[in-house]
Amino acid sequence: MTVAAELTAAARAWLEGLDERQRGQAQFDLGTSERFVWAYTPGSRQGLALTDMRPDQRAAAEAMVGAAMSARAAGEIAASIDLEPVLGRIEQASGRGGWMRRDPDLYWFAVFGEPGGTERWAWRLEGHHVSIHISLAGDRVLGSTPSFLGSNPAVVPAGHARAGARALTGEEALARELLGALTPEERRAAVIADGAPADILSGTGRLAELRSVPAGVRHANIAPGGRSALERLIRHYVERARPEVAGAEWEGIVGAGLADVTFAWASGQAPGEGHYYAVRGPSFVIEYDNTQNGANHIHAVWRDLEHDWGGDLLAAHLGRAHGGAA
């Protein structure tokens, strides 16, 4: 069975286990603008929430995630969701309002189009700090982005039963490994500011907003050890998708050229300081930010500039730019 066939079977199994009312909430026409809506802040989403599913339906939804994502990323998604009650208790203890909205059942699944056949279709998982989008057509996976994961707290503080636990580790650890591998001259080119932005800069639009995303040191201008470290960092994001999909996406990145890929770091380099980094390439952008809540709150996004939402938007953009049909 192909990867696309596995993903299609998982999505159909979930949809077929829903009643008519649930399916009305869960499934949308492929052409709806809702398909291109994404966010990582708390709040309601369109789709069917975990809280409105029976245990068997939740298991089928989790099977969709397991079919699409690597084992590591599926675990990170679950860990980020499981942090919601921890965050609620932290906010309640500090007297902050809104802690009651921290609910691990408030994550929404949606399918766009009809899984199977030769036509395009897609599915989405959305909620606080989780935004996953998978696009397919026939026997092909067309894209696995936008892909956003976050973590608050990044490290569970002392005084909680899960003190020291992390939902996301590689995003920071691999970037610090890269910083450590750079020569002083390379590091001066990479560190572009003393302070970090308050959040990622590429936004949540249909197309990634690149004007504010900084460039830093070029892959071509880094010594071999640093190049390898930069490639490991990129692959960590790409490998959120299951291995077969991630492998094809990595081949695309290499094919577009690594020489002009840049790594930029903002703020101090000591652990515990708020920090930000961006990796920009001809075909992708990665951003990571950890500045909020005392630099204990991670946002990390991976956008494929050619294949977000399966490439539909790129095709439309090129059609407009060159006078073709959108």
C-alpha cells in the first residue's frame, strides 16, 4: 500500500465512523477558503473537536495523525496537547485569567474534499500550538505544510508533577549545536540582532510573509562541520512528516540548492535567554521563537514555499503573475 493510500484509508475510516451531524462539522468542500485558514493561538476552529468525539472516533483521528507524521512528530503533537492542563494550572496559580480555556479536548480535525480517487483532498488538525496540514491527490502526497508546533511551557517548571518535561527538544538543541559549530567569523554573520522578536515573523497568511524574516550566514560560507549541523536542523523540521514524505521533501530542498540557504540567530546565546532563529532557503522557510513567558514558550514553524497546501497557492500566484488562469 502506498503512503497516500494509507493516509486515504485512515481518513475514510475516521469519516465513516462519524454520524451525519458530526460529518457535517468535519468535512468541507475542497474549494472553500476555510482550507487555507490556520492559527496557533487558543480559540475555536472549524471542524470536529476531540471533545465531540466518542473514544473510537478519537482513536481513528489519532490514527490519521499516526499515518501522516513520523513517530517523533506524532509524539510531539500529543505532548504539546497534553501541556494544556499544565499551562492551565500555572496560569491559575499565578492569578491569570483565561486558564479554564486550556483544554486538551479543544483540538479540531477537518477534511477538505473526498479522500480517494484522483482528485485533490486534504486534512487539517488545529488547536493551540498545533497546526498540521496534509494535501494529497490520487497516489501522491502533495505537501505536509504549513506545519506548526509550539510548547508552553517549553520546560515544565519545578513544583509540577511533570517538572522538567519537554514537548519539543530538537528545535533548540540542534540550533545551539549549529551555533557551537560555527567559527567566530561565521557566528558574527549569523547573529543578526541582540534582541529577539516577540514571535515568528512569517505570519499565518495563505502565503508566508518573507519580507521581515532575516537572512544570516549562507550555507556556502560555512565550514563543513557547520554545514552538516545546519542540514541536521533543517531535516528535523522536514522529518515531522513520515519518512517517505520527508525523504521526498528533503530531496526537493537539496535539488533547489543548499548554497544560498541562510541561518540567522537573534538575541543572546546563553540558555535561558529569549532567542529566535530563522532558516531561509529558495523553497522553504523555518522560524523558531522562544521569548514569551520568561523564554519558556516555543513557537516553531516550517513552510514549504512551493507546496504549502499541496502547491495550490503557488499555482494560483504564478498564474496571476504570468497572466494565466488562476
